[in-house]
Amino acid sequence: MYHNGQQSGEAAKKKKKTKAQNQQQQTQEFFESLHPDVKESIENLSDLYASFISNFTPDKPNPLNIFSPDVMAKTFAETHKVMVKAFVVNPEEWDTKQKSYLSDLEELYQRTMTRLQGEEVAPIIVPQKNDKRFKASEWHDFPVFDYVKQSYLLHSKYMNEMIESLEGIDHKTKEKAQFYMRSMMDAISPTNSPFTNPEVLKETIRTQGQNLVKGYQKLLDDNANSNFLSLPMFANLKTFKVGENLGITEGKVIYETPLYQLLYYKPTTELVYERPLLIIPPWINKFYIFDLQKENSFIGWALEKGFSVFVLSWINPDETYADHGLSEYVVNGVLDAVQKVLSISGQDKLNLLAYCTGGVAATLLAGYLAKRIEKNPVASLSLLAAPIDFDKMGDLKVFICEDQLEHLEKRVKSIGYFPGDEMVRVFSILRANDLIWSNYVNTYLLNKETFPLDFLYWNCDTTHIPATLHMEYLRNIFFENALMHPNGFHINGVGVDLKTIKTPIFAFGTRTDHIVPWQSAYAIKEMCPDNTTFILGSAGHVAGIINPEHRQKYCYWKVDKKVADSAAWLENAKEVSGSWWPEWYRWMGRYNGKKIKTTIWEDTPNIESAPGRYVLSTSPKDNF
């Protein structure tokens, strides 16, 4: 018995071995029968995969540690707890939701079968208008891919509705859970897989797989030091160089401190407005967003209009600036630059224009000056996409909670600053489909070259943020929403109350801004209703700002009467075609003063030519 059993076992092993050998032989024969180009592509992919595995080590830096794993785990644990409780209390509602979802899937299957028989049927669900992932005609023309698309959209809808319907859960926890879930659904979209994306499959057939080989090589190169966690580049960084084809308007550095350089631009008109214009950029980006190329330079345009243009250029701080906070940036930065410009120009007032977080600094300065005895040196304040009400900051709020702040504080204090490239990741994650996954598909799956867009290059050319400044901004200005509360924040011991600001304000927001939703920028109108003019532009955070009038692109909206709030403002807004720049120029006519001859260019020192070494202290890396 034992002998026969042993023989039976050996026979089974031999049969199994023979089967495996036959499968291996069949695989080898199939491989040998492939087109030479396809064989080469497969061999190259194998080599690249082996290279990736050999270079993957746990001690490499993780560039995506902006989220605290503990915060994410806590969010999902709380969501799951509430979800289970809701199911126990009201199982009928959950049963109805699930039956509706399964019914939609069944109906989708039936309609797909009908389409496969040659009949046209209406879709169960369609992508949102701003969803560009499924724009290729194959997603509609081929029933199978249409089925994959609609199945994905139905599941995404079902998951979001499940979380949205939860009651008894903290509002901020729900927002985070929805954001995390949406981010995961974005990641598993069928557009991101080479096996379910018809565009990628078509390109793979056309190139005999070379698109995947070359794209995968790019992926390895971009992630050489980050264990497969870098973001795909959304701009060709090798096309531009600041000082050569970006930031080339003629100017010079006339003054500098350890915190900033002050640039003055050579007038291009015989007469200039007597009151200077001082531009304050964000402390997280560099000033040359206002001076990209000749055809879209705001500084060049302002010079042509007769402005006397000065620009503050922030230092790119290292760990030695760790203790610099908002007071230093407002008083030793913006106010110091204001006083220096007035001293150089011989004027008693100037016009201040500030962008994004630069607008926060300028607003804090305006509130600080409103409580000082001496004469206010700011004739007008122009705020471009400047956040004021941080309760209206949209998805960016998911990064801000007490646990997340503690996580960030430990990190930034350990190195002395918040790395600038991590801010790029934060903003990219907010629009992952447009700024991450579409670039992943185009770069790594379709092997397309990125376009050389100047404002995307600028977006990658970030500056670090001092540890103290970053945490004060996140904890006090953002988390506590200090600007919306009287004396919610103090500058050098002076409580800032925005309602005390009497300076004329031009506030501008953009309608599709994913970083500073326009309702947040509009809040300055609610705080200072009698001295604020609000204009809403189309496009987003950058393209909506840098919109030269000669292009006649986009549009903007304005309201000529008093309204109660942002919703009423939008309801009464009138659309105006073209750039907002001329609208701002007309508004500024009341505060520029008369036109005069100036000798500032001849009378000021030339420390170095614009754009100055502060802005050149770093360049974008090849990857993130």
C-alpha cells in the first residue's frame, strides 16, 4: 500500500513537472513568434523592472509625507465607526442605496449588451464637464470601454454618496474622508492603467510597445531617489532659464537686506506716475510670475502704462531663518520695502499690489498701519487671489487640523523650514486628475514630451518657508481664521482688525481657483464694504492673474451696486470680455497722482541687474 502510494505521488509530481515544462515551452514558443520590436520592448521592460527593484531601498527620502498616516487612519476609523452605527440604526436606508447601485450596474450591463448588438442607448452616467480624463472618443465609441468608464463613475458616485449621507460625524472628519476617498478613486481610474485606457493601448500597438519602455525609463529616472513616489513633471524645465528667457525686463537691484531684495525697473515712458507701484509676491513663490516673457509680463505692461515699478524679491530661506515669523515678513519685509521706496522716490504715498500669501502680508500690514499714529503711506491696496476667509478654502482645509498641524510642526522644526517642493505637491494633490494623473498618463504611458509652459516652470521654482512663519500661518491665520476676527493676530504687539482698514482696496479672485477659492478672496469686501472694489476673473490661480490685455482671452465679472454677500454678488455680476488688467488700470487712475519726470534710474545704486541673485538661488529640480 505504501509503495503504491509512493509511486502515485511520484507520478503526480512527474505529471505536474511535465505540465510546467510544457507551459514554459509554449511560453517560449509564443515569445519567439512575436515581432522583433515587441520582443525587444518586453526584454527592455524586464530589465527596467529589475533595475527598479534593485534600487528600491527603505532609507530613501519619502517626498509624499505631507499627510500624517495617523491622521488618515484616525479619519477612516471614525468614518467606519459612524458608518457601522448608521447601518445598525437604519439598515433599510443602506439597503436601498446598495440596491440602487446594483440596479444601475445591472442596467448598465443590459445597455452595453444592446450596444454590442448595434443599437444606440443613452448612458447611465456621464463624466462631469470639467473631467478631461475620458475626452478621447474611444471611451464612448467602443461599448466595452464605455462600460468600464461608466462602471467606474457609478462606483465613485456610490462611495461619495455613502460618506455624504453619514450623520453624527464631525464635519471636518467628513470632509477629510471624502477627500481621501476621492483621491483613492482618482488613483484607480481606468485611465491610469495601460490595460484599460484605449489611448494607451492604441499607442502601444502603434509603437510595438516602445511607448511603455521609454515611458517606464522616464519613470525610473524621475524616481531615482524617491522610491517611486515623485510626481510626474507637468512642464519641460529645460526650456527656460530665469534671467535669460524669463524675468528679462530691464531692471536692477537697488537695495537688499537678509530678507529681501528691492528691484526697480527702468521706465519705458518719458513721464511716469508720481506715486510708485510696489509689487509683493507670495513668500512661497518667486516674483517673476509678474515678469515671465515679454508678451505676458505684467511688469512690462505696467511700465508701458507709465507706472514707476518696484518689486520685492524674497530670499529663499534655509534653516538659519527658522525663527522668522509673520511679524518679520510684514514689518522687516513689506513695511521696510514701503519705507525704502518712499525714501527713494521722495513721495509720501505709494500703491501696493500683492499676490496670494503676499496679499496676506500686505493685508496684515494695512491692518497694522490702521492703528498707528503716523500717516498711512499706502494710497491703495490691490489684492490678487489673496485668501482672507480661511473657512472658505475648499479642499485645502483637509491638510489643516490639530493632529496634522502637530505632524507638520515636528517636521518643519526638525529641518528649520517647510520645503518648497512639498508645497507644489500639496497644490497638485488638490487637482490630482489635472496635475498628477493626466501627466502620469501622458509622460509614462503615452511617452509624450511635456510642453514648455513658462508659468508651470515658475510654479515648480519654489522657495522654502521658515518654520515659524509656516506654523504661524497655518495655525493662526488658517486654522484659527484670525483675519476674520478682530485682533485675532498681532503684528509686533498690535492687534490687527481688518474692519479698521480705510485704504482703498481692489480685490481680485478667479472663478476656478483651486488654491484660493474666490469666496475666500471676496471676504475682504465683507470686512471693508465701503472701500473695497471686487472683480472676479475667469480661469485659475495663475492663468487668471497673468492675462495680458492684447490676448483678449477669458473674461471677468463686476457688480456696480451694493450686495449682501458673495452669492448675491455673483447673481448680480455682469460679464465683461477680455483681460481684467485694463479694469484695474482704470481703478488705479484715482490713486496714481500726476505724471512727472523721474531720475530714480540714474540716482539709485546698481547692486546687480534684475532679476537678482535672491531669485536665482535655486532652480526647479528635474523631478519631485
